[in-house]
Amino acid sequence: MDIAIWQIAILVACSILIGFSKTGVPTIGIFVAAILAGVFPARESVGLLLPILIIGDIIAIVYYRKTVVWKYILVLLPWVLVGLLAGFAVLWRISDALLSVLIGALVLALIALFLAQEKIEKRFNFEAAKSKTINGSLGFLAGFTTMVGNAAGSIMSIYLLSHGIKKKEFIGTNAYYFFIVNVVKVPFLVYLGLINTASAALNLWMIPAVALGAWIGFTVLPKIPQKLFQTIILVFAALGAVYLIWNGV
């Protein structure tokens, strides 16, 4: 794997951000995925990023192991697995540009739906958080986007925010969910050749950077008010989505 010094520097910076996203602001992850997809070939970036995400997941679940809300994870998993298979089917057939635009557009649409959730619920007299159709759709999209671009952080964040979950429970549940899903993805990416000996060796050098980012997240999260936390998540999700679309056009 031929990688320039400037690419390694960006990978280190992104690894710090991944550590922070896993323990502080999850939607920074989609922004990092977008950056790496612009620095490396899109498919190669998927295989390079996944082990770094898993490192961050492990650190987060150890620290937040008592805050996970399992019912929100278990509801999604069957649909996520279907989405993973669908993402695997299209990963080697869709162009990088179209893939980038597709994921960005999906995230923006979901943010718009989240912001309009209260009005929609009143108009149609139902609770989105209890809708099997909506939960199933979000699960499928989370599985699909995490397979094709490691970009499901925003979708999972919108799902958890729609349930009114507090920030520590949010981070703990998010961490366990993505640890499970990311580990499931590994054999698929190995089969596609996107994770290999060279990429894994490079990933090992990123462990200190991820740990540093995680420590920053542990320090910052308690200082962020709940409403500001929600706003930051949505803003970074939107920025990441816009970057994906811009990068694909």
C-alpha cells in the first residue's frame, strides 16, 4: 500500500477524531469518513477506516459499559443485517461518486424528518419512536450505509435522538451497537480485499491516536449540556452529508 506522508498525517488526525467521536460527538464520524473518502479511493478508505472504528468502539464500550440501553439495539439488529447484505451487494457495483451523493442525500433527508418529527406526529397522530416501520427503515439504512461507506453514525444518532435518550446512555448504546455491527462487517471487507495485511499494519499504528481522541471525548462530554449536545450532533451530521454530496458531484 503506497501512502504519502501527508496521507498518513491526515489518517492520524482522523484517528484522533474517531476516538473523540466514539466518546464525545458520534456524528463527527461521518465527517471523518467523508474526509478519508476524499484522501483515499472511496472503497480503500472503507477498509482502512473500519479497524480504526473498532478500536474506538472497544475503548468506548469499556468506559460506558454501564450506560447501554439494549432494547434500542435489539430492535434494530435484524433490519441492520438485511441492510448490511444489501450494502455488500452494491459495494462493488456502484460508482464512488454516486455512492457519496446517495449517502449524503439520505442523511440530509433524515435530519429534515427528525426536525419535523413533532409536527408529523401531531398531523398523523402517531409516535415515530414506537413505529416498527420507521425503526425498521432506519435499521436497514444504518446497515446499508455502514457497509458501503462507514457512514451510519448520523442515521443511528437520529434514531437515538428520536427516542429522547440522554447523552451518556446515547454514547454507551451507540458504542455497543457499532461494535457489534463493525465486527460483523470485517469478514465482508476481508473478502473484498479492502482489509488486508498492509492496511491492518497501518491501523495498529493508529491506536495511540484513537486513544488520545477518546480521552478528549471523556473529558469534554460531561461539560456539554444536553440540548447543545443534540444540536452539535445534527450540525456535524449535516456538514458531513453536504461534504459527501459535494465530493460526489
